[in-house]
Amino acid sequence: MRLNNAKPGMVLANDVIDERGNLLLEEGIVLTETYIRRLQKLGIHQLAIRDPYAESLRPRDILTAELRQEVFTCFEALLTMTTKDIQAEQHYYRRLSHATDSIINQLEPELPQIMDYQIRCLQPGAIHHAVNVCLLSVITGLYLKLPRPVLHDLAMGALLHDIGRSSIAVPANAPGQDKLHPLRGQKLLQQCGMSDIIARIAAEHHEHYDGSGFPAGLTGHTIHPLSRLVMIANDYDLSVTRAVTKGTPLHEVSESMLSLGNTRYDLNLLKAFFHTVAVYPIGCLIRLNTGQTGYVVKNRLHFPLRPTVRIIDASGYFDLNLVYRPNITITELIEA
């Protein structure tokens, strides 16, 4: 929740830590006006607030805890390696390869109701971002009915798209890291025996359809279609993270991206992506243009901005299916 929406009496769900790692307030503390003003002065913008009703609505994670932990373990090992031990790297790449097959197996049967699962991890960090991009890409790939070998390359490429930023790829004090990490990633993946497609996704995930991207300024169909899809998922995950932090309405993310179809993005892939992504996850607290607040309780394929919202008032609750109420819109995400 943005600090601007916090009220006295709310209970912290997590510790509040500043940028230097200093503990400001502990989990479980009840907020007061004094605490809120202090946090504002310290530049804190986001808080995790306990909401028993929202917790009761939280959807099940699309991945098992064991599979998510396996991906996390392998990825963390790769990101922190500092030696050029190709055999050790290949060991973790093989484990990730098996894990991506399991990801596809877990996602495929759930596609019809995929928008009612927890897909994106809301925690910050390179590993969570990589898994988010992987899941978002594979879901769109399943929606497009891509063959299993193509889905495997897509999953691996999406998961490893930023591997060029890792310590095994970046020399100490390397200048221009941000612009060069796609090529570093491609070279690293080629050295470790990854397929040309997987390596190409790492190289091309910042290329834009109109040629304005980097590192090669590729255009249109000279960019591999899987790279074009991963670029969309990558931009979306980063944009949502920024929007939640700044309090920007999430529909502005999708509207902004869709306005760039066939300029920055491949329009056909962009439309497919937004048919499958839940812009407002189940359990999140939102505000409507009517001034009412409510919880998202249901999403539908093809209608990412029109969920069913549960409004709770003194007389009980009622559900609004925004698909059938075009005059009602979501104006703010209060708590993700």
C-alpha cells in the first residue's frame, strides 16, 4: 500500500526497512499519525498492511513452492558465481532446463483459469523479475499454442534474459554495463551450450519493433518472435513495479504499451499478451471512479481491465462484474 493511503490503526504486515537496511518499524506495529508522518519524512512510499479479508481471497501460486525454490536456488547460484567454472555453470543450467519443463507442465492445464492464480511475485529483485518474465511469456506462448520445444526455448530465454548482468558475465568495473548486457548474456549462454534461440532472446530482449532499441537496432521481423514476446513481458513487469511504487493506475501501463503496438512492440504479440495477463490480481484492493473501494475476486481471459469487484459496506457485500458495467472503471490500486 502507498503510504498516502495508510491510516492510523492499520497493522504492518512486514518490517519497514530504509535503503541502508535500517529497521524503521517492526512487523505487527499499529500505525499512528506520528509513525505515518515520520515515515513520510524519511521518504518511505510503500507499506505492507495486514488485511485479513484480502488474505482470505489470495489466489494460489501457480507454481509449487518446491519448483519456485528450485528455480531460485539455481538462479541465485548463477548470478553470484565469480569463477569461470563452466562445468558448475552447466550443472545449474541443466537444472534450470528441467525446472522450465516443470513450469510449462504446471501452467498448461491451468490456462483456462490462469488469470485467477498468483502469477507475478510482488517482491523486488533480479530473480523474482526473471521468474515473472518467464511465467508471463510462457502463458502467452501457451495461449498462442506454441509447440513444446518452442515453449521450452521461450521459458529458458525469458528466465535467462538478463544473465548478462550477472557477476559471471560482467568484468569488474565494466563501463556501459546496461547497454552491453544483452551481448554478454548471449555470449555466456553460447559458451554454456544453450541453444541459439535461447542465446538470441538474451541478445534481443531490448530490441524494438521500430529499430529504436539496443544493442543492434534491429527492426520488425529481423527480431526473433520469441525475443519480441520476452521484451513485452520484461517491459510489463518492470512497468507494473514502477506503477505500484508511484501509485500510477495500472490501466495506464497496458494503455501505454498498447499505444506503442507496431512501433516499440509487435502488435499481434502485444494483444495476445494482454488477453492473458491479470492487470489487477485477485485479492487486491482497488478504488473505482464511483469513489467505492473493493476487492478483485474474479478475472476473465480477454478482459484484463474488467475484473469482478466485491464491494463491502455496512449492509454486507455485493459483486460488480465490470465487463457488464462499462461506465465503471478502476482508478487506483490501493493494495496489491
